[in-house]
Amino acid sequence: MVIFQKRVPDLTQLALDRFVARARRAVGLKGTVNVLLTTSAEMKSLNRRFRGNDKPTDVLSFPAEPGVGGKNAGEIAISAEIAAKNARSLGRSPAEEIKILALHGILHLRGYDHECDNGQMARREKHLRVKLRLPLGLIERTASEGNTPTPKARKRRT
């Protein structure tokens, strides 16, 4: 299920739902994935609460708690504002950028972690990006810019 707190002009809820389903199947992730498209302010709040970083980020993944998730694989939060800004600077549509971020989040939900997997997630993301007809991926882009992508969040019980 996709929840739009922040609208994206060239992306519908149905289109993103369909993409997430395709990406989930391609990654081999069982269960549903909930996606929240929100503001940078909300992402800053989530990043501070779950990762201890007091700054906005583009994407966060929240795996379902083992044994608690049922048919839910987890949740992904995406900053529509950061996605739109990145899309403009890269000359592509915000919809493409959000799909790239969704794929990145789905890979984290599947258990990939680019911070400690010796490039396994980057290789998988590159392969899936081609398969799903997406432009340059998040890990590839940040590696070429000399940055490290944001790791998945660990969801804490409240």
C-alpha cells in the first residue's frame, strides 16, 4: 500500500503500487510492502528517531519484526521532496527517482546491507535496475559522488 503525504506530479498511487509489487517479486521478497511518500521534515523526524541522525534522508526501510509481521515484509519511507530535487539535478522524472528509492528500500527489506556486504547489494541493485528499466541506481550514483547511501533503519518498538 502506498500512502501519499506529499504528492508527486508524474506518479499515481496505482503506478507506484504496481512498481513495488514488480520489484518485490524480482527481489524475492515475500509479504506486502507499505510505502510512505512524505516530506523532508517528516523524514528528518524519522531519521532522528530511528537512526539518531538529525537530518532528512531520501529513503528509510523498516523491516517487519520477526514473528510479528505476518504477511507484511516491512515499510519504506521516501522523501518526495528529496526525490524531486535529485530528479531535477539528474535530468529525470521524480517518478523514476522514487522507483529507484523504492527498489533500494525493498532490497534492504530483503536483508541486503550495502554498508557491510562487500558490494553484494550494489550488484543486485544494478541487475534489478536494468531488469526493471530504471536509470542509474542509488548505490552507483552515491559511489560515483563519493558518498555512502543511507542504511536501513532498525525499527524500534514504542
